[in-house]
Amino acid sequence: MLTLTLKEPTTVPLEAEALSPDVLAPLSRDAIRALPVLLGKRSMRLDDFFTVEGDGNEDIEIRGDLSKVKWVGQHMTRGRIRIVGNAGMHLGSYMKGGSIEVTGNATDWVGGEMAGGSIHIHGNAGGQLGCAYRGNMTGMSGGTILVEGSAGIELGMRMKRGLIAVRGPVRDFAGLQMKGGTIVLMSGAELRTGAWMQRGTIISMKPLRLLPTFTHACDYNPMFMGIYTKHLTKLGFAIPHDVREGTYRRYTGDTAVPGKGELLVWQPR
């Protein structure tokens, strides 16, 4: 295992795209220490901020409060990153494979436009998880993002494929302009859930304040929920699907687009 320890938290954002198994795995310890990072506009060395233990490896552990460290795991296609502490902006952006685990909280843009792999946040997350970057029309197109705590605004904006599951409450505009994929809200969300969504599925275990452009279609227990339940249970996010426990109230929309998305809201017996 390659271990990196942040010497002290920075007050200025530190851009560290080099912190990825694709970059670090083939390098020696000295080469890793000499990798460039940006502190504001200044180019510096990785070992100006991190102590390095071990040679290059696909299994990487990063220790410390990385709240100001940006772009960790960018474009990664393999390997594993475990952050013991908090994570900064753009964690796992454009990710295509491998896994990232954060024991603390994460800030905005986790998994921005990711296409594969998995990200697991044990604390809270900021806004724009799995979103499209400004000006782009497609966000997350594959992979899995799990958040044990709460999440911020615009969760899954313009996502096309993949799975996002959040155990805690989520803020406004979850599933904004969603094009596909699945969002699971274990504790519901605030306002404008699914606004302008075209396709995809949002599942909520708690009641939602829906936009008037969503239409109640039926109350039922979809057969595919059994498959979702098995998959989510393995990930630690069990959801009910037995008709004896309740039903899902299905809404379709957003008719303002018009869209063919669906919201499934659990109705316990």
C-alpha cells in the first residue's frame, strides 16, 4: 500500500490531479514526491504537502483533512483510494473505474461526469454529486455513488446512467434535468425534486413535495424493485419491496419538458 499523509491543512485550494492510481502506481517513491501540484497559481512538489510512505501502488491511502485538496482520483480507471479524513472538490471527477472511500465528509462535485467505478462517502456530501459541469449536457453516465449522510443541491443533475443512493436528507433540485439512471433517497429531499427530468427513476422512502407538473399514475410494487433491493442491500442501502409492507406511489413527469421520468414514493402500510 502507498500511504500519503497531509502535513497540515491548507487554507488555499491545492490542485492535486496526480493523486490517482493511474498516475502513482508505476512510480518510485522519489518520483511520487516530485510530482507537481498547484497551490493557487504556484507550482510546487507533492512532498511539500504530503509525507510519502511506500512506492507506487494501486492501493492508496491518504490521511488528513483534504477539504481544500481538489481533483483527487480524477480520470482514475483502476485501483483503490481510501481517504482517512475529509475530501475536497471534484473527488473522482471523470472517473471510469476503481473505487474511492472517504471516512469523513466531502465537498461539492463528487463524481462529476463519472462513467464508472464506485465512490462511498461515510459522512456528508456537498452539492452537485454526479452532475454535469457547467455548459455540458450530460452528467454521470455510469458507476455508483453512496453517501451515508446528507447531500446538497442538484444531486444527479443531467445524469444519464448509474446509481446514486443517499441515506440522509437531500436539498433542492435532486435529479434536475435527469436523463436516466437511478437516485435513491432514503430520507427524502427538499423542493423541486425531478425538475425538468426527461427519463430515469427517483425512489424516495419519505414523502416528497412534488412539482405540479408530475402526475400520479398508480400505486404498485414494480417487479424490478426486487432486483434493486438485492443490489442495494449488498451496498448497505436496503429498501422495502414486499407488498405486505406497503406500495410505491408512482408519479410521471416532468410534463413541463415534457419528460418520461418517474418518481416512486414509498407508502408504508
